[in-house]
Amino acid sequence: MCALPDTRSPEGPDGLTDADRFAGQFLVRRYRILGTQTVVYDAWEPDERTARTGADFFDDAMLTHHAGRWWGQLGTGPLPATVDALPARSEARSRAYRAWEASEHERAYALIVQAFPDAAAGRRHDGEITRRVALPPAPDDRR
């Protein structure tokens, strides 16, 4: 696999400038939701089917494009064969799916904290970490 470029953004005065970093072969993003105090961290893996074949279809349900390739959000890729082989709508498949999804989310949390240690204090949900930060002071418009 080719080396991925490091696209670290310079830190802003609040240390929370939007940034993309790599943890091994994984893309980890940090971005602030515009106009809010919420910062979101998420983790992505290369979408292998597209990388392998150049196909117009993807392995992952959640996609982003970065550094000239497609990435799928962890936990949205194809099911492992052992889970996919279980009968549809069965309790066994539901349990196996929930266990697989939880392990994917834990993997995402570990990658996020590796790339952005400040995320460790955030709220973990569905493979993303969010946290509230102070908004920068508003400019003084009374000049």
C-alpha cells in the first residue's frame, strides 16, 4: 500500500482547527459543527473494493473522499462472512451483528484517541466521539 500524505492542519488558537490525520492506514478526522460548541471525531478505512477494482460501487455505507481515494467509515463496511451466513432476521444474526458493530466502534474509538488524544474525554456514540468546547470570543463590532 502506498504511503498516505499527512494532512495535519495547523492548530488554531483554540487548538481545534479542523484536521485530518492518519493512524496507520486509517484516516481520522476532527471537525467542528459550524456555529456550535460541538467537535466531532470519526475514523475511516480505505474502501478496498474501489481501491482494488476501480468499481463504481462501494463496500461501505458511509463514504468520504480524501487524498485521491474513497474511505468508508468504520462499522459501515460489509459484514464478516460468519455474520452474513446466519439466517436473516434471526436472533443469532442480530446478536452477532451487534457484537461485530460494537467491536468496530471500539476500534474506531481507539484510532480516534491515537490520532487526537484530546478526544479521550469526549462522548462516545456509534463509532464517533463528540465533545463540547468553548467558542472563540466574538469580534467586537462596536468600533
